[in-house]
Amino acid sequence: MTVGSGSEARVPQVAPIVAQVLAARRGARRRFSATFAAIWLALIVVIGAGTWIASGADLEFVLVSGPVIVLQGAGITILVSALAIFFATILAVLGALGRLSTNPIPNAVASFYVSLFRGTPLLLQIYFIYFALPQLGIVLPAIPAGVAALSLNYGAYMTEIFRAGIQAVPPGQREAAEALGIPERLVMRRIVLPQAVRIVIPAIGNDFIAMLKDSALVSTITVHETLFMAQRIGRSAFEPIAALIIAGAVYWTLTIIFSFFQERLERRLARGDR
Amino acid sequence: MTASPLPDLGARPAPSGSGYEGTLPAHLGEVMVKLEGIEKYFGDNHVLRGVNLEVRQREAVMLIGRSGSGKTTLLRCINFLEEPTVGWVEVDGLRLQADPLQARSRQHQEQIRQMRLRAGMLFQDFNLFPHMSVLANCIEAPTRVRGIARDEAVSTAEGFLDKVGLLEKRDEYPARLSGGQKQRVAIARALCMEPKVLLFDEPTSALDPELIGEVLRVMEDLAHEGTTMIVVTHELHFAREAADRVVFMEDGVVIEEGPPEQMLDEPREEGTKRFLRRFLTP
């Protein structure tokens, strides 16, 4: 047998090995997914059973009052959170531009804002806006007051995220834009900010999830959101624990749904990077 | 690519400051870029120590020298990406004095912007805008800064993309391009602003060796078509092919300048000889 035919003889042996490797890898991936799902399911069953027993709830309460909490409360929770994340984002962009400004006036205002609203508890800010501002003649209804407090508080945290995001855009980007004669304002709006937004999307998503749950704090100023509805219905039906568990399930479900969309958004925004 | 023949303006005596002895190359026009007494400090570090340089219309000037000699800083001083500490910069009749104390003033910033419209720049790491397609990269400044209608900007951009051989990539994002392709798009993007002079800052230093050629070929074509250009480069073969004049810098001053054959084959200054020896025998 010649050397040539020897190497040819090896060829048919390679294909089955490659196929076996691929099959093994597919199998491992499938086993991983199956175990993963099984553990999630088991944990949900255990936690669900435990809380069911702990709450001593009866099925009728869950079936009758559950949908009321979900339908009335979740809607307001989503409304409040969505409005607040919208305004917080605007505040954060302005705050970040201020924090990065070489002009001392916007810089001082922005850093003072961040310091004050990161330095005091959100609950206190909610109380202040709802209960104290009326003393100054500024009367906000419950929902606008709650949205204002959440926006200001999260805007302060997100200011720092946006600042870091803007600084994370490579300096060469700004230089290239300036070298093309693009004026400073447009450099920021067209070149730097769009790239900064992509960088901060995961962090902003994280904050939005945190806000979905912190929005429960506005229940203290009578906003009829999920936790408020759960407490009210739970109290009147003498099922406070069961109502709280339903509220918890609502928040959890909302964050799962949001995480799903966030992942898709991140994947879409990453398109240009690959 | 068809290289348009360079004009022949006849033999003229080379004026002092032109960097030539005897006669001026026949295709060179009027002075396009003029640097006078450029000094630059980074803190205490005196990187440019009084540089004078004239570049004429259709001239291709290559700046060579060791890293740290100040050639990149000099290039960046022309479009004020670095504000010189002292000195005058003139591009196509716009004369601007370095004024680091007033660098942030609105009027100075606007003059700098006007300077940048005259001087396009290419960077070592390309700096294409990653969130925009190739075409969007090319029309961004023309439409937003020059106020050119989108259709017109697109057809201009397509022309230049074709010139650099990348028209079929017009809708790709930069991340999908090779380094050489990115730099060629960057050249097209700069050309779309129709600058009077192109500044190249080590345009091939970040490229894999096999990708350098395609970029140098585009640059060589530009030089042979009479594009005024100043190139900071380590590619001495390229300098020999494409340069009208080679300028050697050391320690923040111009040591020697002249046509490439003279500079590369029979340098007169000790510094130039030392640099070339080290460079040509690695």
C-alpha cells in the first residue's frame, strides 16, 4: 500500500468521529436544558406548596380575588414604572451631560442632584413629594407624585450609568467626528450618545427591573398599584398572606416578561457590533 | 482607477521654505498648508520645538521619524486635534494662530471647525462610526455639516466608495469589514467632505501585513492624481513610490527634507542616516 492510499484510508474514519462529537455535544446540551428546567419546576413546586401552606389560603380566595389584584394592580404598576423609567432616562441623559460639562453651572447642578437623590431613601422622597410639597403650594395627585419620586431617584442612579457609558465610547470616535468638522453638539447627539446607549442598555434594563419592584413603595401614598390592591383585598377578605403572595407572583412575572424583551433588544442593538 | 494626468506648470525655481532645492516639481501648485513656528508642550514635555513646514497643492509629503519624534503631534496640530502651544497654521488661505488660553472660546472653536473642513484626517485605528452603515458613515458629515441634500451626498459617497473599491459594501456595518476595508471606507468618508488636504496618521500601522497593500494602493492613486496629502508613515517603500517630498523629524524639529530618492538613498544629516540604518536593517 502506498503512502497516498494510506492517507485516503483515514478519510472515511474522520466523518463518523466528527458526527459522534457533534451528537455528544447535542446530547450534553439537551441534558443540561432538561435538568435546568426540572430544577426550576421542582423549586417552584416546593416554594409554591410551602407558601400555600404558610398562607393557609383557600382556593376560592385565590380564584376570586387573584384576578382583581392582577388586573387592577399590575396595570398601574406597569403604568407607573414605564412613565418613571421614561422620565428617569431623560433626567439621566441631562444629568450625565451636566456631570461631564466643563461649565461649572450644569456640572454643579447635576452633581448636586445625583448626590441628593442617591443620598436619601426613596421612601422618604416619595413622602416628601406627596406630603411636604403641598405645604409649598405644589399639590400632586398620588400617581404623578409617585412617578415624580421614582423618576428623580432612578434618574440620579442612571445619571451615573449614562456618564460611564458616554465615557466608555472610545475617544477616537469623538476625534473622528470632530475631524470631519461636525459641531460639538451634533458629535454628542449623533455619534457619542447612540453608542453610549448601547453600552448602558443592560444596566438600564437592570434598573428597570429594580424599579418595577420599587414602584411598590408608592402604595404608601395610596396609588392603587399591585401591592396596594393586594393589601386592601387581603385585609378585607382576612387573607393577607395569600394576597401578598399573589402580589409577589405578579412582580416576578412582570420581571420575567421584561427580561425576555430586554434580551431581545440587546441582541438587536448588538447587530452592528458583529 | 484612472489617474488623471498631473498638470505641468513648468520649471520654476524652488522658493525657500518649499523644502526643495533648485527647481520645484512641475506639478506643484500654490502653498496649501503652511505651518509657522509650531511649538507644543504636553505639560513640561516639549514635543514640538518650532516646526516650519510648507505643503503645496498636489504635493504628497511623508513625515518619517522615530516614534516620539513629534510627527503625529505635528499632524494633529494641523487640524487642531491638538492645539499647538505657539504658532500659526494656514490651510487654503485660512490662517489661525494657536491660542491655548482661548481654546474653548466659541469663535476659536468655530475657526478650528472651518480648518477641519479643509483638512480631512485618517487615523491609525480608522474610527468608523460602528452604529452606522458604510454609506451612513460617508454621508453623515456632508448632509449634517455641509447641508448637502441626501440624494446628492449618496451619489457622491457611492462615487468615492467605488473609487476605493468598496461600493458593494455600502450597506454593511463596519464590524463586518476587514481592517484594510475599514481604512478604505475611512478614506472615502474623508473624501466626501472634499477637503483641500488629507492628513494620514500612520494609516496602516494597525493593519495585518497582508492588508497594508490595499490601503497603500488607494493612497498611491490619490497621490498620483494630485491629492494634497501629508502622511505620517513607517512605510518607506511607499514613501519612495508616492511621495513628492520626505520630511524627517527628530526630537520635535525637522532635521532634513527633500525628494524621496535623496532622503532615502543619500541622506545628509547624521540623524536621518542613523534612523534609516536602524530602519532598513532590522
